[in-house]
Amino acid sequence: MNAIFRLPFAIHVFLYRQTGGRLVGRVQGLDVLLLTTKGHRTGKTRTTPLGYFEHQGGYVVIASNGGSDRHPGWFHNLRSDSTAWIEVGERRLEVRAEIAGPIPRAALWRRLMELSPGYEAYAKRTRREIPMVILHPAAA
């Protein structure tokens, strides 16, 4: 992650955890969750606040990286190890990540545009197709 984003993300994570997501729990019209992954190179855990929406019992997050031509670090981490943890409000859940294939991605993207049309600007800014990732709660 770019060093310029580390401090704001750390503050966001701290405030989210302190308030159960009540203080910094929305971004661009989406609710926010905290995603914790294990670094694919370092093995260190990393927590990132992400906008999400629910879909068929899972949580959909968008690997927009602000419209960068590079995928975000958390996306690479999930490709390496699909097991992660999320915090949704005060709930903490183990999840398994599934990168949406072309047909489900198209439907999820349409839903995203209904909820948060600002993501279209990110899509126009980058040459890559922005992945949609479904985080499925792990079986109990």
C-alpha cells in the first residue's frame, strides 16, 4: 500500500472499531466493512476499510483501487489465500473470497451502479476491468 494512504486507513480502522462502524461506516453510498487479509509476500495481516453491499448471503467488495491501473494489495492477498476476516459493525466473521466471473460480475456491477454510481468514474480512469469479489461467510 502506498505510504500516503497508511495513516488515513489506520485512523479509519481505529474509528470504525471504536464505534462499531457508526462513525465511519459509509462511503460513496455503501456501508463499510473492514477486510483483514494475510499478505501474500510478507505473511503479515493487513486491514482495509472497504465499501460493500450484500448479495445472496455474502458481502461484495470492489477492487477499484481508486481507478488505478493496478489491483489493490488486498485483492492480490485474496488471490493467494481466499480465507480472510471481515468486521461488519461489531460482528467479526471468517470469510472465503470468490472473484466473480464475467456473468455474475456484470450483474454485480449493475447493482453497484444503482447503489453507488460514482464507481463508474473509477472504471473510466483505468484500463483494467475492476474485479468484484464476493466474501462468503465460512461454514460454522
